[in-house]
Amino acid sequence: MEDQVVLATFASSIVLGILFIQLAHQLHISSIVILLLGGIVAGPACLGLVQPQSFSHEALKTIVALAVGLILFEGGLTLNIREYRRVSREIKGLLTVGVIITWLGCACCIRFLFPQFNWDFCFLTASLVIVTGPTVIGPILKRIHAKKNLSNILHWEGILIDPIGVFIALLCYEWMISGGDHAIPLLLKRVAVGVVFGLISGGLISFVVRKSWIESDKLNGFVLAFAIATFTLSEFVAHESGLLSVIISGFLIGYFFDKERFHQVKIYKEQLIEILIGMLFVLLAANLDISSFKNYGWQLYAVVLMLIFIVRPVNVFLSTLGSQLVLKEKLFLSWIAPRGIVAASMASLFAMRLKGDVFAQNQVQFLETFTFCVIICTVLIQGLTAKWVGRSLGVLSSQPSGWLIVGAHKAGRDIASFIHAQNIPVFLMDTNQRCIRQSRKKKLVTICENALLAQPEQYPQLYEVGHVLAITSNESLNLLICQHFKKQIPDAEFYAHSDKEQDYYNVNIAKPVWSGLPVQRIISLEDNEHKIVKRKKFAAKSDKQKRNVLICCDEGKIYPFLPENVSENCQVLQYKQEDVSVELNLQEEAVLYSDAKSLKSVLEEMLVQMLEDFPQISSESILQKLNEANQENVILFHYYDIAIYYYYHEDFETQKIGIAKLENPLLISNREAKSVFVVLSPATFLQRHLETSSDLLRFLAQKKNRKGLRNAKNQNELLQLFF
């Protein structure tokens, strides 16, 4: 019968843990809230489904220790030292000055209200509430839409403070259990053993994997087995050194693994850790003595309130001295610091290990009770009031307006640059390293990640995203990407390219865009292909031109299609189809029908349109040289009744072509001209210049084209000739 109770408790804790975590995800709240409340309800105090007492003390302690070890191993994997170097000054302040203030301030509060506890114990207890953690911060940030700088600070504080807090807690714990005259030698021994085993384990795993001695499908099991072995061997050599060893081992693996292997291990560990966290917290919550929350009287809750209303604000204000944060932003940061899974698991583990040692039962019980009280109060109070506080302080942003473009190919980069030019946040995501490098050269924010794995808890940029555009070459993958992000950022709008009709497409997942366009051709464009053109004050003359629009900006709003009834100031990126009459880098606004009476006036009209993308270049200097014709860098020749100018300049980044049909023929260099072509080229574009000349002359060599140019009566007829 006893065996059945043990089995039922073990199975129930796993099943209920997973169910509670899924429920929390559906409700968009921190899973720790549901796990704690659900564990208490499922425990002996209520339903009795989970009976932690059915395990022996040593068995339960071993289960908890191993689970905590694997949780900290996964935490070591995610500790990215490169990210620490890139974070802002405010975050570094919170991770250094802030950590010390929280630790010392909380210890002083405990000592003041509980003078029966010695300083060593106060420092150990205070070290457990240093950490915040992404598992509790993430759901809050996802729900409230705080300003970008505040979201970044809270996000990175939660991620990077975990290992720092755990390390301090381990040192305090080992200092306490060492005790007496041998405290320092024993502490140094435990730290040395943990560090050495962690370095050997992490280095050995990294070496073996880099040599490809382990098959890819066996990698996850291999790493898990080594993590357990590292923890166990370290514990055998020096008791209480195992936790430190797995943190260091995980850190080295995360640092030295290539991105593909790292993601493979990380995904597996995240899934395993989710099961362990669910099981662990159901057991711990069921094992809590509810009466202990009354035993310590008002002093317990006073310490918690002092931590929330005194220690955290002092932490924030001193850590951000001299920063750009204003008072209201500092007040908001002071309010948000919920504690989570790492604090609870470490507190329970330490409490179990300290039972039966030289420590009084009162101390052991306080350690666990205080930590869980801080967790419950901060998660519930701060989590539930975060949006109201943020709105009252005016530090929340409106509905996110940013764009996430999945696919950093040339089309994706051009679209991202177009959106960025409108001062709207835009982020590219891809795993292709070449595309990533090209994007970053254009100063675009780019995330190198598998879009099916990315989460806001890892990439805080996603908190700014209100629109997702999936434009990979695989249409089914685009749907899966939108489906994935719909769970992560449910309030966003989702778009994906489709070659099929709308009624075939799953519009419940994403709105189809670019139907009827050669999407595979667009996505495979090379950097030297000028098939995507920007048009200002766009006015579509045909259904084909409307269909060719890739992205549109009208009155400050972005659309991955051309909406109805756009304004006259609408700007678009348009794909230039292969059946354009002439292969030139030609834009509609640079094709003019001019009634000018002089060459200078004609050239002025043309340069206004052609130099819109080059505000740093003076049109006056170019105009003077073109007007005088035979100047340096200028070539003029006549072809029938057409005058063609070529002008070279080192400040041009790309080639521009302008065409003007003259209502009134003009004399240019003593020859009558009824049309004027102007080609502006970078000085280094010799090959491109030859290709343009060839294309242009081939077009003009056809009698029907010259006749069409000569007979055009307005701009529309000109556009039909060239497009």
C-alpha cells in the first residue's frame, strides 16, 4: 500500500505540474502562481492527491537536489557572457550595486525584526531573494507593454541575475554548514571542487561534441547523463559542491557549443526542465506547512513589505544614478521585482539539507517560509498591479507597432529598410549567416534564430512587435511560424506570402499577401539585381501595378499590400516584373512629360525626381555641368531626336535614370531633341554603365519604341511605353 502511495504521489506531481504550467500559459500569468496554489490544493492539507511524506526524508531530499541541479545546469546554459558585455549601464548597475544592496538590505531587515537569528543565517536567507527570473518577469512584460528601455532592463536583469544570486546563495550556504574554525578551508574546498569538476565536465563535453564523436540524435542523452554524473561525482568528493559544478559545466557548454548543437540541447533541456519544475513545485507546495505563515507573526510580513517598498527602491535609485532614466521610470522599476522558481527551489533544497544538522528547526522553517512568502507576495501584488502602476506613471507604450520580418534575404532587407525609414521599429529574423551579415551591414536589427523556437523571454525585441511578416521560401513553414508567434504575441497581426487563392489559405493563422507574384523569384533576388524599387507619391495606373506592391506606407501606417483609397502621398516598394519593356533601374516618378521651354528647366524637373534619395548631393552643381555638356564626368550624345546625358559622381551609391518627353522640341548642342535621357552613375560602375548603355540603345533601336516615344501625348502614355 505504501508503494502505491509513493507511485501515486510521484505520478500525480508530474501530471499536475504539466497541467498547471499549461493552464498558466493559457491565462498568460506566471506558472509559479498556479503551481504553488495547485500544489497546496493537491497536497495533504486539501485533496490529498500528493503526499510528499510518503517519501523518506533522504529520498525527497535527493529528488529535490537532483531536480534543482538540472534546473541550475539549464540556467548555466543560458548564461551568455557576450550579452552581459552588450547590456546597458543601468542593467550592469542592477547586477552589481543592486545585488549587493538587495542582499545586505534584506539581511539587515531580517536581523532587525528577528534578532534571535545570527548574521550568518540572515545573509543566507537574504541571498535567496536576490534573484528575480525570466519565468516570472516574462509573462508580466508580455501583458503590460512597457516602454522599450524598461522592458529591456527588466528582461536582462531577470536573465542575468539568476546565476549571480545562485552563486552568492551557494557561498552563504557553504559558509554556514562549514562553521567553526574550519569554515574557510571547507568553503574553499567546496568551491574548488565545484569549479574543477564543472570545468572538467564542461570542457570534456565540448571537446567530445566538437570532435563529432557523439551522433546528433544521441547528443541530448549524452549531455544529460554527463550533467547528472558531474553533480554526483562532485557531491561524492565534497558534499554540497554539486550545484556549483553543474552551473559552471552548463556555462561552458553554452559558450563553446556551435549554435545548432546549442539549440538542440537547449530545447531538450527546456522541455525536461519544464517537467522537473512542474513536479518539483507541486511536491514543494504540497510539503509546505501552512501554519508556519502564522507562526512568525506580523514581523514576517513586515520584512516582505520592507523588501518591496524600501530595499528594491533603494536598489534601483542607487544602481541607476547618473542614467538617462527619469523619476517615473525608476519608480516603475522599483515596483517590479517578482521572485520565482530559482528562489523557491533553492530555499526548499537548503531547508531539507539543514534539517537534522546543528540548526534549530525554527531557523530551517523560517528559511523556507520567508522565501515562499516573498514569492507569493511579489508575484501576486506586483504581477496583478503592474499594468495599473505603469499606466498611472505613464510608462506603458500603446499597442506595439513594430514589425518582425522572418526572412533576411534581399527582399526582406529592402522591406525592413523601407519600414525603418518611416521611424517604425523593425526586426529581421533568419538563420542564414550570409543574410544576417548583409542585414547588419545595413544597420538593421537582426536576430539569428530559428523562428519556430524564438520567444520574447529570450529576445526582448519581440515585446515591441505588433506585426509579423513571414516570407521564407517555404509557404507551409510561413504558416507554422505565424502559428508559433500567435502563441507568443497573440495581439499581433500576421501575414505570410501565398501563391494560392485566399479561400484555400488558412486566414485564421495569417493573412495571405503577394498572391499572384513570383514569390520564389522575389525571395531569390541577388544584391546586384534592381527589381525592387521605391516609389513616392504612388498612384497605380493598372491592376498589375497594384498587384506588384510588396509593402506600402500610407499616412504613417504600414501594409504588406496596397490598401484601397490610399492618399496621394502613399509610398511603396514595388517589384519590377520581368516583362518591363526595358531593363533599366527606372522609377515611374522619373518619367516626365515636360512642357518646359528651356533645357535648364527640363533638367531641373528631372533632377528633382532623380535626387530624392541623395539629399547630400547638390542639384545645382550637376545642373551646371549637364547644361554645359562637355564638362568633366559628363558625356552627351544624340540618337535620332533623343539627347542622352551620362554623368558620373563618386557620391552616388546606385545608378539613377530619368526620361523626359518634350512637348516643345529644344536645340541641344545645335541638334533638335524631342526627348532627353539622363543617366546618373557612381564613378566605379563601369560594368553597370556599359550594361545600361546596351539596354538603352537596344530599346531605342526598335522603331516602334522610338515611334511610341515620339507620339506620347502625356505621362500615362510614356509609362505604358516603359512599363
